[in-house]
Amino acid sequence: MESTPPPPSEPTPPGDVALLDEDTPERPHSSVRSAVEWVVILAGALAMALVIKAFLLQAFYIPSPSMVPTLGVGDRVLVNKLSYHVHDIHRGDIVVFKRPPLESDVKIKDLIKRVIGLPNETIEARDGHILIDGRVLNEPYLSAEARAAMASITIAPQKIPVGHYFVMGDNRGNSKDSRFFGPISKTLIVGRAFIRVWPISKINLL
């Protein structure tokens, strides 16, 4: 009795991918290809992270108590580097900036303070208050301790130069700011701190 030959295998339709049988040996170069793909993925991710850090967002660590109670020692914030390319710097913004020329401590690279005075304004401090063009500035972010410290702070009236900003820490009794190194140039400002990301229990917008 003659045996019936097996039916011929059908060709793979155009556009379909033929699957390998489980017992088909792996091609020698497939592991190398996978390794190359992972290298490309990791390199792309690293490049994207560097671009984000250079032009978009950067995390900063708070090393001192100068912004207490808004920010504490060890907190981490994200800084938006694009903010001031699309809108002006506003009073009350918390900004990170490079060490000003009159800051003598060369170990300091960046500082974080709050914008108090804007270009062309006259700023002074007396009787426990900051005055802008002769009007008392409302500062709801100050703690009771900071308000008490303000009683002993005096700033003679001074006009802020064009392109400069008067910055101060929220912890008025323990902050080295524009009272010591003067108004800062806009060119020194890295960006606006807009969110605290650490500790997790204190994540909040600034």
C-alpha cells in the first residue's frame, strides 16, 4: 500500500512574518543585535536627560535654612529653566541663580531666594516692613519668627537697576541675600523653582 505524501507547505503571504519553530536554533548574531539595541536605547535616554537638564528642568538641593519655613534643609525642588523665556520675572517668585560677583564664598555655586524688588523700583526696609516705592509689601509667606526678625532689619532706600532684582530669603534672620551682595542681574537667574519634590510627604507647588 502506497503512503500518501504530505501536502506541500503553503508559502508565507506577502507582508507576514514567518515564526521560527521552538526547536530552531537561535541565530548567532541576534544577541549582539539585542545588545546594540539596548546601547542605543540607553544612549538616547541619557542624551534626552542631558537635554532636559540643560534646557528644561533641573533638580536642586536646599543646603541651608535661608528659605524656612517655605523650604527646609535637605528639601529638593525642580527648577523650570524655560519660565523666563516666555514671561517676565514676577515678585514673589522663588528663583535659583548663580553666585553673584559680590558673594565672597567661592564654594557657593547656586543660591535660592525669593524675588522681592523689580527693576526700576525703590526698595527699603523700616519699622518691620519692606517698602516698595513707599508702599508696604504684603508678605504672607513669612513666619512669625521672620516677622520678628524684620523689626531689626533696615535697608536704606535704593533704586534697583534695570535688568536687576532684589532677592531675599524667607528666613529673614538667617539669610545672606541682596542685603549683602546687592540686586542680582537677570543673566544670573537659572530659572523658577516651581515644585518641591522631596521629601515625598511635603510635595507641593511653590
